[in-house]
Amino acid sequence: MKTSVRPGVSEHEAHPQAHGNGAARALGRWHRFGAELIALVYIAVIAEIAYATGAFYVLFPELGALSHDVFTRPRGTWADAPLLLAITPVLTGVIGIFFTRALAYGYLSVLLTVGGAVALIFVLKSPIAPAISAGLLPLVLGVKSWWYPAGVLLGTALLTVLSLLWTRFSIAQNWLEPLSPTEAIDESIEQTAVGSYWLIALMLFVAVAVFFVKLTGLRFVLFPPLMVIGFEMFGHTAICPWAKRPLLLPAACFLTAAGGLLFWNLLGAGPAAAACSMACGIVVLRLLDLHVPPALAVALIPLVMSSPTIAYPLSVGIGTLLITLWFLLYRSLLGLLSAQVC
């Protein structure tokens, strides 16, 4: 009997174990804990650079997700693409600055920025989906300085160098182990998605989210990591961890956003606040048993805002609830289409 795969879902997603990166390796439990500490130190160093120079954009929030991944999985998809790790967020940052300078915040500017970032990822065949957030961040924050992509480059270049050194050291120490089933899924998710159904759904959501931004006046309803969440959620519907448990997504992002706001209030915008915010994000995701790397970026965003308030986690909660409901509708429509095809 022939096995069918529903429309919009690739064979790669339906059977990720058959398509995984055979070279991929991850750290064991205790070494992973050490790697997370290294990621926290890295974020603290980046935050110190941002604080000392006054260039807040050096602390590109998605560095939290990227650093956690490359240090805990030294032979993972992101760590194995050092050049793309370094340049993809920089190039999407250029796209973001261009449209922020050219257009006011609205439907057209957001759609062009997100669309341009997604197109770049496909052209480069880059697995670095967090780069989408680097493109949208200037538009959301109103950053128009061409120093922004230069600041992003500082963070990604440093991370790339450290990642290469850490990978070599981990291999030399024989610390790497075969991927667990969960980590194998992570590898599949980080591969560039295929198909077009999901892209249409994602861009329609962008327009819906901008409508709610204008309706509520809360610009962070469409917070930049939300586009990364949606890109993975819609692009890898069959295997994405938070796509399988979508109702937990708003809770996870709200709590990480609230944690970041709390530490900003307690510690300011320095390295201690950055490290504590990211650590809070890691703890929240562990407690919820939900692997959502962009949530680590959500925890760091208050550190690049001028004066974050309780409106920030509330906006994040609204935005993630919107994308959850939109995704459930999309998945239901896919199910109906699949039933008709079969």
C-alpha cells in the first residue's frame, strides 16, 4: 500500500529519521550543561559590548537562540554552516534597514521586509532562520542606522569563531554523542523547508498581525522572533515541536518575555541582565518541556528596547496566541485538503 504525504508536507518532514544529517552530533547531558553556561557567558560579553559602546543593536536578540544551539550541538546544522551563520543575519539586517529608512511601519514595509528576508534564506539555501528576526527588528524598533548590520556582524562573527573552536575542542575530547530522537527532529527543522502552501499562509499571517498591531497600538504583537516561530511552524508542520503542542506556545513566550522584563527592571540592560534573562528562558522551556529556540530571543528583547513595560509580555502573548490560532486553522485546512486528495 502506497504511503501518502499530505499537501504542504515534504517527505523529509514525514520521515525525518530517513533524511537526517548523518554527521550531526550533540553533547551529552553534563557537557550540554557546560555548553549552556558558555552560551550565557557569550551573551553577557555581547551585552557588555553593547552597554559599553551604547550600540544596543550589537545585542541582536536571536544571538541567544543561535549561541545556545551551536554550543550544545557542535555538529548541528547551524554549527556546520559557519559562513552562513556569520553573514545571513547581517544581510537580512541590511534588508531591514533599507525598508525602515524607505517606508513607514505598515503593511507594505513589514511584508517587504519579511518577504525579502525569507527570499534571501531560500536564495542562499541558508538554515539560519533566526536571520528573519534580524531583518524585522529595525522596523519594529525604528532603527535606521547602517551601523545596525555592522553590529549584528560583530556578534555573529564572534559566535562563528567561538563555535568553530568549541567544535574542534569537543571532537578532540570525544564529547559528542549520537543525536537523541528530539535532537534529530531539531536537525530536520533547521533544514530549509520546501513547498509553497505554507509560505502563503505565513505571509497572510503577517498581514493579519500588522492589522492587530494597528488595532491595538502594540507594535510587539508582531515581535521579530514571531516570524522565526512561524517560519519553522508552517514550514515543518509535521515535526516542529511547538507545532505539535501549539497551545503551550503562548505560555512559553509570555513567560520568557516576562522574565526578560523582570531582569531588565532588576538589573538594567547590562551583561548580568542578559545572562539572567537567557537563563530564565532556558529554565521556562525546560519546565514546559517545549523546545522553542526563538523564545530565548524573546527573553532578550527588553534589553534592546528603550523603556519596556508590562505591555511587552502582553503583546508577546497576544502575538503568539494569534499565530497559534492561525496555525490551527491552517492545519485544519490541510487536513481537509488531504482527505479530498486521498
